[in-house]
Amino acid sequence: MNYLSTRGDRTPRRFCEILLEGLAPDGGLYLPERYPQVDAAMLARWRGLSYAGLAFEILSLYIDDIPPADLKRLVHATYTEATFGTRAITPLKKPRHPPMSQQTSPGRTAPARAVEKFNS
């Protein structure tokens, strides 16, 4: 799979070329040239996989220049209970208190009020 810059540099680069590069030379971010399709059958096969197993399957869609056995070993060595402190790796936790939201505007915004005033 090739990756291209979001700022127009059309030079295709492989995953291993961009892994430690950070931004593209033109200052853009790297995005895949194409996005893999995930269908219902694939999702069904993924159900029940461990976190590391699922991560390997998803990463394999985007990384094809690291041998699968090496990628699998890296992923399974990374997503461990010892590293994350829990077997769930990224557990879902319920908040202790009901979630709250904050109102960010007391009604119409100042620019909207200015336009209304200007048009009246």
C-alpha cells in the first residue's frame, strides 16, 4: 500500500518509509492512497478476536511491507496486560457521576446578531 501527502506531493511512499518520518516533506500528513473495504463477512470473522488479534487484522490492511509474521509478533508483544495494566487493554468504564454537557452559547452568536442588526 502506498501513502500520499495531504498537501499535494504525489510521491507514493510505503509504510516503512513514512513510519518514522512524521510529516511529509511538503508539511502534509500521510494518508493511504486507497482505503481497504471491510465487509460484513470480515467483521464477522473479527468478532471474538483478542485486542491484539483485532489490531493485527486491521493493521494488516494498511501495512503490507512488513512480513505478516513479524507484524503479528510486534502487535502481540505491544498489546499486553503487562504494558496496559489490564487484560482488557482498553477497558470501557462507566463514569461515576452522570455525564454533563456545557452550554457554550447563550443563544444566537454575536456574528449572527451583528448580521441581523446590519440587515435591519
